[in-house]
Amino acid sequence: MQKRKREKVKVTQDSRAKLNLFFDILHKRDDGFHEVETIIAPISLADHLIFRLTYKSEVKIYCTSDTLQESENIIYKIACFLKDTYNVKHGVEIKLKKNIPLSAGLGGGSSNAAVTILVLNSLWKLNLSLADLHRTVALFGSDISFFLDNKTALVGGRGEIIKGTFPPPHIENILLVNSGIEISSRNAYSWSVINEPHGKKKSAMITALNNNDIEAICKNLYNGLEQGVFAHYPILQDIKDRFLELGAMGSLMSGSGSTVFGIFSSREKLLNAKKYFGKYRYWLFETKIEQ
């Protein structure tokens, strides 16, 4: 009788991007990081990951981006850390299809990392609690914790402390524009100008989110990293200004950049802006905030 071949267990999962609706830099910490308060929302743009459990004791990564192979990829680092720490016998093959631009302020790498630890916790039967997962991802990056819950949230510390969550705002007609400039978080923070905390604007944004008041959300968009980044890359200021000239209710650079987004009151206005930015061959994506 022919021996039946063991099938590989397969899990597929989308890895969502994010937008920062509010980003305040409070001060530089003794450990070299910056203390921040930011409000982050998940959007429909996503990478796609496929995990296959293997019976060889190794971690293999296959990625559509040549710059994210093996040791340079955060999901490889997390998978190897889990395997070594918990003495996992099985291996895993991970295929990553990148749709989120790199170094773009959209959290692609952090989102990939969060999905990886969540899936491997289940696939390898590690039985780690959510608190365990949060402690682990804090070793690998500041904003991975947000993607473990993937809910619109107020985040503090260096980006790893979830201070509170909000009802999911329903915001459609968002256009993302990325000019192709890659900005490291390290550079963006080093260029930052630290002002007085924007507490009133933060409170107004929180109220707007709780009321799903899109007009008020747009009115209170703020990113304290913009000033320094725009000084080095004036084209990003130009993109934001053009968004507003084209009728966006609000526009902002997300995170450390370089993606700038505009929120429109109608898809007709969005498409008009998309046509305009399309002339420059920028990366463009229509999205929405959703949970």
C-alpha cells in the first residue's frame, strides 16, 4: 500500500496598511527614541502573505520585492526568533506579495511582522497570550503592536503603547500619493522640530472619531514630522498643497512619509485628483479606512 504524502498546512492572510491621522512629537527620550502620541487607523490597502507549515526545520521567505529577502526581512527575523525561543521543530515557508510601498509611512513592514507572529502563534501552537505577543513585537519595532489589534487607536510611548481604541470611522474616497521617495524613520525624526504638544487638536480629533464626523476629522489632521520632512523634500509639500487645491477636505503626510493622502467628499473629486497626479507617474491608490 502506497504511503500517503503528508499535506502542508496552509494559511493565507492579508496584512493591512495604516494612516496616521494625528502625530505629535512630545520630546526626545533618554534612550534616543522620541515620545509620541499618534492616532492610527487601518486602511484597505494590504500586502498578502501565505504561510505553509513544513517538516524541515528551517524558515524560508519568498518575497516579490528583491530588497526584502531573508535576513533583511523583519518577518524572517521574527519567525527565527520564535522558532529558536520556543524550540519549534517544524519549519515554515512564507510567501509575501508586497503591495504597500517601502519606507512610505504606511506601516507595511510592521503590519507584516504582526501578521507573522499571529499566524505562527497558531500554526506552531505556541499558545502565546496577546500580552506575550505585544512584549515580543516590542523587541522588533515601535508600531507593530498597533497591527496586532488593527483597530483605530491612540498610541503612545515610542509607538508601542496602545492607550485606547475608537469606533471604526467610515471614511471612503481617500487617495494615496507616493512620489517614490523613500524616507527612513531615523531621518524623519532627526529632522523634526519639537513644539508644544497639540493637546487641543488631539482632543478634537478624538471627539471627531467618536462621532464619525469626517469634516472635523479632516479639520484636525496633524503630523509633527511634516515640517522637517517637507524642508528636505519640498515636492511632498507641493503634493499636499495640490490635494487641497483639487478639493480635498483634508490632506496629510502619513507617519514619517513619504506618502501623502487626501480625503475627498466624493469619488468624482477623487478621480479628478487621481487624473492630475497620474500625469507625474506617481504611485497612486484609492483606499478607505475600515476595520
